[in-house]
Amino acid sequence: MTIDIKNVWYNPANAAFEGRIDIQRNGKSFRYPCSVEGPMTLPMADVRRRMTLLARAMSDSPPSIWSKS
């Protein structure tokens, strides 16, 4: 599994860091939007760690809850 954090910014209206996490697994790429609440002074290492945990939790969701198109 490869995790790539992209486009992280601070949204003052929501008092949260927002960004996109791409996870590569079994030759497929999955993209997850993530939001981490906290002050603008929250260390970026903490933001990245929390975003990674959120994306991994979404990525590890059981297939029974996936949407079908």
C-alpha cells in the first residue's frame, strides 16, 4: 500500500486542514478527501498523520458499504 498526501490547505471557515489522500492498493488508486480540525498552528506532521489515519480507515471499509455506480 502506498499513501500520497496532496493539496493540503487550511480552511479558516471550518477551522480545519483539508486535503486529498491517494492510496494505491493492489494496482488500483483510491482517492479520499480528508479534514482534520484544529488550529492553524497544528504541526503539519500531526495533520499528515491524522489524515493518513482517516484515509486508511475509509480505505479499509468493508465492501458491503461501498457505493455502486
